[in-house]
Amino acid sequence: MDDSTPIPQLVLTQMKVPTTATPPTPVVQPRTEIKKSDPIETQIRFEFGVSTPTKEGQKDLRRFVDLLATNHVIKTIELVGQTDDIGTQHFNSKLALKRASFVADWLRDNGVNIELSITTKEECCRQAPYDKTDALLEEKRRVSIVARE
């Protein structure tokens, strides 16, 4: 090594840099498949006081039907209509049933010919004032769907 050669130049001349970079090998993640014996579950969301699903809830219904089409051993579907705790027991009971009935009718109209059971889980009687956009309340406004062998 000669003291007259600057160090940065020495480092550059000694390093071998490839002129063409090879792309990294992609990592393939294993797919998580649904076993035929596993229940298929989904949640269909609703807005406050409404018995028709949100736009996202409608997309979830379509995805659910597509998933059922690939699983031919499903024999029963349980629908559980649910509400938040704003309103009277009577109103929420009717709303929970309307939500579950809407989903049942929608499934039948879209070719699902599997035994359906409907139950409700309505909540009741939060005192005013209340915030209708509370995340916990939004979580309760749904129909839970469980499809089993």
C-alpha cells in the first residue's frame, strides 16, 4: 500500500460491485386453507337503527356466498341478529329479527339452499345522552353468521 493513494480511492478500486443486480428470490407464504370441518364465520355490519347492511356488509355477504360455493359439506347456517343497547327492548328485539331475516332472505335469493336458523341477541336501554358513533356500539350492530357441517 502506497501512502500517496487516497483511502476512498483505494476502497473503491478494491471492491467488486456487480454490474447487474439479480432480483431477490420471492418468499412464498403458505396459504391458510379452510378445512372442510371448520365452521365458516363472518359478521355483517349495520348502521344505527337500520335493518339493511352497510356497503361493506353487503360485500361481506357476497364473499360469504363465494366461500360457501367452495365448501360443499356445509349443512346448517346459524344467523344471530344483534343490536346495540340504544332503544327499548321491544324495538331492539324487532330490529335484531329484521336484520337476521334480511340476511336469511338475501342468502336464499343468492342461491344458498342450506338449512338456516335465526336467533336474536338484542341489548336494551342505554340511557340518553349517548353517542351513536361509539365504536363499541357499532360493533354490536351486526348479524353473526356461522356455517357448519
